[in-house]
Amino acid sequence: MNKKHVLFVCLISIVLLTFILSFLQTKQFSAYAACRNLAMNTKGYAVWKHVSTLPLVFRSYITFNDGYNSFSCRATGIGPFWVANNELKTNVGCGLSLIPPVSCPEDYFGVEP
């Protein structure tokens, strides 16, 4: 094999690894892991639950929901190296009762799974 073939095989391997890690739900080295860490550091009314993943080759869009609000994240990466950015978080209020109005506590509840 010459150098061009080796470089081509390496490039294809990196692209395939990136695509696979764009939709896997692992706790490390994936787009989900990067967005999960960002969601864990985002206040909500309950535990953030994974709703959907839109995988693209070098970018994934992942959405979480806490029962009241949605949190969307954009992860960009190559291979096992991913960086997450907050895309959108809705700000719907939560009320425990109507009279007297008591709001739900917003805190860091974590992510499931």
C-alpha cells in the first residue's frame, strides 16, 4: 500500500468513527456525552430526559425534556472529541398549585440515563 491508500483508509476510518459516535448514547467520547454534560449543568424543574438525536456527520442535535421545558444542544466533533453548545432552552413556568401560586423549584437534577 502506498501513502495515498493509507491516508484514505485513515480518513474513512475517522469519518465512520465520527458518524457512529454522533448517535451513540455513551457517557464518554460521543455527541450525547458532550450534550449530557451540558444538560447536567443546566437548571430545570426535574431530571432531563433524552428525547431525540439528529445525527449528522460532524454535528449532532440532541434534545432533552424535563416535563416542562426542552433543552436543545448542538454537538460538533471529530472522532471521540466533541464540543457541546446550548442551542435552545424554553422557559415555561411550573406551578405546583393555583391558590396560592407556588412555583416549582428550579435546580440541577441531572440527566436520565
